[in-house]
Amino acid sequence: METTKTDSIIDKLRNLDQNRPDFPGEHLIVFGIGVLLLMAANRNRSFLGRTLAGMAGSAFIGRAASGTGGVARVVQAVTGRRP
């Protein structure tokens, strides 16, 4: 399979993100932004606005849970295996 330019850019960004140090509270901030976006989706009148805000909020919450210092690290520390 041939790698495209987009794949290499995504891989580079993913590697850069995984290799950078976390700062304290990073995942709590990202989780909070996700919750605020979901609340905004609930208040928005337009279907498109609700959909976009809901998708963005869900993505932020997922990022907070699965990021390098998030819930995934806690699960690995407690169970001794990757989630």
C-alpha cells in the first residue's frame, strides 16, 4: 500500500503529540471544553449547529480520556496492561 502525503502528515502530527510532555491539568481542561461544547449543542437551535458542537464536544471528551496522560495511563498503571 502506498503512503499518501496526508497519511505522512497525520503520522507526523500524531508522533509529535505523543512525544511531547503533558502539562498539569491538560486533560481536565480538554474535558471541560468538551462538556461546554456538549452543553452548547443542547442549547443551539439549528440542526447543523447542534451536530457540529456535539461532534466537537465528543471528540474533546474522547481526547481527554485517551490522551497520553489521561484515563488510558491510569488504566495501564492500575491493571498493568494497555486498555
